[in-house]
Amino acid sequence: MTDLFEHPALQEAPAAPSRRRSAASRRAAAKRKRRRRQRTAVVLVVVLGFVGAGAYLLWDRMDSLVGDLPFIGSQNEDYPGPGGDPVEVVIPEGASGGQMGTVLQEAGVVASVGAFSDAFSQNPAAAGIQPGTYQLQAEMKASDAVAALVKNEKLQTNVTIPEGYTVEQVVDKVGSVTDITPKQLEKALDDPESFGLPKQAEGNAEGWLFPKTYTVQPGDDAATLLAAMVNQTKKELESLGVEKSDWQDVLNKASLVEKEAPDGYRGEVARVIENRLDRDEALYLDAINSYGLGKPADEITKSEFADASDPYNSRKNTGLPPTPIANPGQASVEAVLDPPEGDWNWYVTVNLDTGETKFTDNYQEFLEYRAEYQKWASENAG
């Protein structure tokens, strides 16, 4: 061991120098001191070399395991602000604070997701940020970016209407995503001419609000959006060659298919509906009763099923319901226009997980299918 590693307090104290020391002895002492310094320098180089090599190998090994490592301390990096060039960003529907931060970081608006998430959690109004397209600035301070989004001053908003939504559900969805309120929508719906609803709909927009994604621009009002939905329905019907005089009936039938048919069985369900209408028989579709009563089918009572005064009672009244019961998509309209041939009069979905549905023109066979469903339901209860 060299004296580099010996604590000075443990070393033997040197003798006092002699004033009579010769020049030669002084030169020899100086030479020995230089050699010790050289040995110390060599040891330091060797030790530091080993440490450096080990650190490099450790870093290289970690890098190969986890990929590029972020610069330590950058997770909450923040720009000083106030920002530079304008940047458009799209906040998706249902985005969390962290997801918003990712969008903004990738767009160059904020320096890090961590800084944005911290600012988001510290702003009580941040939970009210709505989806849509916003114009922010490059390199903003994270708290400023949150404050800008909280204002909900969007350039545009996308709202998606799923197939099978009722008018009531459309109103709720639009009101939750855009600046157009349910009250404004309901007021517009009370004025069918304001959004171009055809007269054959007799003032009821059910079935006419085509399901798709719509872009709402700043300044768009309820009538503007509803008109876009109605115009899209007209466009779809025209593209499929539906005569204008048949629009309402086609949408009515298509709405029943939309609510009743599992995926892959739209055409067969459409055929059953046509067969029953041709035979002037009650449709017996619980989805119609459910729409009229505003409750799930399994909550409808025996007395309600027996009430012939209810125009939406599909067990007591023949023909189509007074209005469509939902807004159908293109696939359901196409099924109504070209259903497969068949004498089917009944159908039962025997497995709700797979959607397997069986069709028949024999009542006894229908009862067997129903028993098959009941067996499946009892085995899969809860």
C-alpha cells in the first residue's frame, strides 16, 4: 500500500530536519519526493481509469436494456414562456392531464409532460377542458398552457354520433363535447324548419340525425349542426337510390334493424320485419316498446305490454311505430333496401356473447330457440 491511502494521523512523525544537512542530502531528499509524487500520479490515473471504464460499461449495459435514457432532471423541465409562434393542437375526447401533456409536448408547446401534469393538477378548472382544436404557442410555460386550455376557446371541435343513438342521446353527446348546449339544441328541434327537416318527418327528428363525426366550427349554432346531420341523411338516402317519398318509411325500418339486429344479421332481421308487415302482424319487437316507454325492455311490466293505447306497443299494434326509434347507419339502411329472401317470422339471439341468432318460420322451433337462449342466460347469469 502506498502512502496515498494512509491517514496522516497514523503515519510516524518525521524527525526534525538537521540544519547541518549537506547539499547532497538535500538533493537526494528532493529526488525521493519527486518519485513519490510520480507514483501517486500513476496510481490516481489507474484508479480513475478503472472507475471510468466501469461507469462506461454500466451505462452501456443499462442503455442496451432500456434504450435511450432521458437526461436526468428533464422530466419536469419547463419553458420560461411566454411562447412564440402559434401552434394548433387537438385535445382528444376523454384525454387525461397526462395525455394532454403528451400532445402538447410532441407539438412543441410545453417542455415536458411532467411540468404540464403538475400545472394541470394545480389548476382547479383543468378538469373542465373540452376536446377540440386549440391554437396555443410554441414553448409556453406549462401553467400558461393549462390556463389557455381552460378558457375552452377552440378553433373547432369534433363530435362523433354513434349508430343507433336516439335524438335524446345525440343532444346529450353534443352538449357534453361542444359549446352548443342541450337547451339550445332542444330549442332548435322545436323549430324543424330551422334545420331543414323534411315535412314527411312531421316535426320529429328521430331517425334523421345521421351517425358520423361532425366538425363544429366557432360560431356554429344548434341549427347549423342539426342541419349538417339531416343533410347527411338526405345525401345517404339519395346515394342509395331511395325515392324521396319513401325516406321516412326506410328510416323507420332501418331504425328497428339498428336496435334489434346483432352484427352480421341485419339483412335477416330486415326480412323478418318485411314478412310481418306483409302479413299485417304485430312486430313484437321489444325495442319499440322500450323506446315508447323510455325504459329498458326488462323493466316493462305485463300491464304495460298489454296497453294497446300506447302507440309504441309492438305487441298490440300492427305496422311500423309512429316514428323511427333511433338514428340508423348506412348498413341498416342497406339491409332494409335489399334483405335476403326467406320466410322467417321469428328470430332469437341464443348467445349474447357471440351474437349468434337463429331464424325460423316455425313457431315450435322458435320456442326451442327461446329455451336455448334461456338456458344460456341461466348459465351466464351475473
